[in-house]
Amino acid sequence: MNDDVGMDLSVGDRVALANQEVRRLGEQGVRLVALSWVDSAGLSRAKAVPLARLPDVARWGVGMSPVFDTFLSDDSRAEAAGIGGPVGDLRLVPDLARATRLAGQPGWAWAPVDRYGLDGRPHAGCHRSMAARMMQEASDRGLRLHAGFETEWTVGADRPVAEAGNAEPVRTGAGPAYGMARLTDVGPYLLDIADALAAQNVELSQIHPEYEEGQFEVSTIAEDPVGAADTAVLVRHTLRAVSRSHGLRPSFAPLSVLGGSGNGGHLHLSLWRGDRNLFQGGPGPHGMTSEGEAFLAGVLRELPALTAIGCPTPASYLRLAPSQWAGAHQAWGWENREAAIRFITGTTGQAGAANAEVKCFDEAANPYLTVGAVIAAGLAAFDEGARLPAECTTDPRHTDGIDKEGGVRRLPTTLAEAVRALEGADVLRGALGQQLFDGVIAVRRGEEQLFAGMTPEEIVEATRWRY
């Protein structure tokens, strides 16, 4: 790799860090390291290397075809001129500052990667690099963001693939929504999840039963946006590993059963200038500063297009329905769990607690693409000094189609509708760059074609175990 281009650390510094990690991880029994990234369809992909090879990997990266830029959720490919073809090569370069021994998978460690061209420059289709670029755009304005994802999943008894196929899981954790009774069945399972996350230095905020039978949620503390996306990937892999050790099979699909509430991938974020949270202590709505309000107005404005980013499969739109706490309306409101943006002030006197929750996204989304696009939307309106429309103070379905001036309207109800909104979103096109933007559009169009003509039941069945 080129010493001068495309890397935050010099080659020498990367190799020195790799040698430290070989010693540290070796003492923890690690023998293989999974190098992972997330594609535009939202699937985590990986290559693994022996621990002893990390110094070479830090210097040169690991080869990977650019063909994955247009992979769909079933491992077929979308067609896109000049993108994701079989010719050429990329290099996977791990961020060894995030190298982590996998507590639920003995002998293994994990590290996220950035993708580079052979010239040492960031690959134009790298989602993680795009998110980091948006963080830098914020920093150039004297801003920083705190972010964190909620991870929801449904889990049931595992069965051999030949027997189970795409069948609905036999749910584990009977009892009412959020019920204490569920902990009787799954208490040891949740304890092992908490212990595994702690061993991996992932700070757990909450873990609890969710709405559906067999559904649970993990929330982790806020960090920088790229770090939050890394953690979201690591948390999901940890949940898979711990589930398997308990004879369970998790699903992170938007819906694991038709008619269920589905698995959200809610994003929490707050905007800061120095040590000041710009979502509190100001004269704006619910204490927002003018800068915080402007940023949030941009996210709200771009929500129809952002839906194509954070709700990437036709299955997403079976989940994104009113009265499901899915955030199906382009609206914001204080503690409004039906609005797509729920504004949270926290308990009186709780310093720094104010944040916004984007509720419409689900677990099929690429978290790097999601945080990068949300930051881009917010910064565009920040630069304009935009203002929020009137707050939605009730269930927004009661105002659907009425309060258009106030911004309360239904978000896209199909992937095709969301893609049309994204195609017209110049802010997001500019932020992603033409190659990544075109690749995302191609993958979304490919997903439309892949599921065309399927019934809702068939869509749920086809995606249940892909995420």
C-alpha cells in the first residue's frame, strides 16, 4: 500500500500496531481473525486470516473482488455499468484499533475493514470510508456526533437446515410483551450475551424482552458514528454466536413472521459543539439550539430518500406500517414513538441526555451507509439554518394526508417509491459520490426485481434467515 495516500496511519505505524495485536490476541488464544465489511444489501461479508499474518495484512491488505458492490440479499448480482464487475481487485485493510477477541467464538477475533484500491486510495464504493468522510465534514464545521444503534432480533430453537429450511422459528421466551415472565425461559441466554459483550468491551445500556414473542433488544452506549456502526456489526455477530451455543437461531430480518412488529434498527444520535449538546439548553423546540434544530430538520426533510438507505428490502415495507411503533410517518415529536423521528430530552437535570431517535430504519440496513447518509442530510440543512416544521403531538396516522404543510405524511410504502425519492436526493447523491450512489440504486432495483410477484408470505420466508 502507498505510504502517503488513503491511510490515517503510516505503513510503519500500522505494522507496529499489528505486531502488538498479534501478541495481545495470541495471549487470549486467538488463532484466526475475521475481517468484515457490510455490503449495500445489508449483509455482513468476511474473509479470515491467521493471526500471525496480521502484520502483512496491515501492510498490504487482503484481496477481494469489487463484485460484491452489486450483490443482492440472495447472493445474486444486480447489473450496473462499470460497477461491481468481475474484473479488478480491492484490498481489505483492517482497523486494528477495533480488533476484538470474540467471546462467543473461542479462537477467533474480529476487525472491521476499509476497502481500498490497489493504488492505496479509498474505494469509491466503501461504505465505512463514506461514513468517516461525513464525520470529517461535521468536524470541519466544529461539530461532532454521538450515535448508537438499538439491535432487535427474534430467536427460536435451532433445527437442522434440511429440516428447517426457511421455516418460522419455534419461538423461545414465552410470555407477554416486555414481560418479566420471559426471563424464566431466557435468563441464562441473556446473561451470556451480556457477559460476551462485556468481555469484548462493548458497554451495554439495556437488554430486555421486546414486543413479539421470542423477540429481544440490545442497546449500547453512544460513541462516534463509525464506532457505533462497527459496534452494531459486532453485536449482531455476538448474538449469533451466543444463540448457537444455546441451541437457538436468531433472525434480524425486518419481519421474521408476517403480521409481527418486526425488528427495528433504530438510530440514536446527538450533535455536539465541544462539550455542549446542541439538542438541549437552547431556545428552540424542547430546548434545541438553532444549530441542533437545523441539523434535525435536514434529517426529517430527507427521510423519504433515507428510507431507501435504512429500509433496503421489500420486506422492510411490510414492517414499516402505522401503529407498529415503526415510525411510518415523516414527522417528529417529543417522545412520539409513532413518528419517524422521536425527540428525547431525558430526565430533568440529566446532562447531555437529549438525542433524536430515527425509528423507521430496520436491521437489514448497512449501518455505515445509514449513519453517513443521516449525517449528510443533517449537515446540508445545518448549513442552510433550516427550521423544523410543527411538531406532531399525536399518533401521526390521524393526520396522514391532512397536515402536509406541517410535514406529517406517510413515508414510502414500497421500495420502488423509496428508490424514486433517493434518485431525486441531490444531497445524498453528493455525499455518497456517484459510484457508491449508483451502486446502491442498482442493488435496490435488483431487490425489487428479485421479489417481484412474491406474496408477502413468500417475501418474509425468503428473507427470514438472510439477516
